[in-house]
Amino acid sequence: MTSSKFRLLNALMLSVLFALTLLSIGLSAHGISKQMLYFHMISGSLLMAASMAHLALHLPWIRSMFLRRVKTLSPEARRNRRVDVSLIIIGFACAVSGWLQFLFPAPVWHRMHAAGGFLMIILLVIHLLLHRRWMVNQIRCIFTGYTTRQRNSG
């Protein structure tokens, strides 16, 4: 499997896990069952593992964004960097507060987890919108067999 296919597969897996995590908490909030709460914990944990893999896959890009001075970055790259860093911090806080809420039940962990989850949804939508061109190009590359550069040069 090529690197671009693996990265796209990882991005799709993240999307599915995020949707399952949201769905499970939505169902358990309406009194469906405690099993949905456990499903939320498992899917949330898998989501964090997939997020770590996503960060590892994009480590060269992340390094390049942080080794360069802010002034040398384009406005789009600066915006990407702000959104991505915020998403990483909020996602980590949401994961930690979720586990703390399970291990040491307290209203503060519940509020932190709920607020973090809400912020994560907003940041994730922004992140996907900022990277939509990359996702479309990766899908196009997989289904046509060549990259955007090859198509434009030929």
C-alpha cells in the first residue's frame, strides 16, 4: 500500500471513529444503555490511537511547520498551524478528562470532557475544511492512478 493510500485510509478511519464516538454518546445520553457509554469509551480510545498514528504519518509536515519562523509561513499555513495545535491540545484534554471522569467521577471532569468534545467538533470541521483540497487530491490519485502534478504536466 502506498503512503498516500495509507494516509487517506487513516484519515477515513479517524472520521468513522469520530462519528461512532459521537453517535454512541448521543445514544447513551438519551438513556439507551450503559453499554453505549462503554462503546463511547472504547471508540474514543481508538480515536486517540488513530489520532496519534495520524500525527506520526504527518510528522515531516508537522516538523517543517514548527521549525520555520512564523513570519516565513503563508497566512494559510499560519492558520493551519493554529487550528492543528489547538486540535491536538483540546483532543488530548478531552481524552484525559474522559478517562478521569471514568476513573474518578466528578462534575468537573464531565464539564471539561463535554466542553472539550464540543470544541473538538468545531476544530475538526475547520481542520477538514482547511485540508479538503489534499483529501480530494488523494482520492483522485487513488482512483485515477496518477497525481495532480502528473495530470497537469501531461
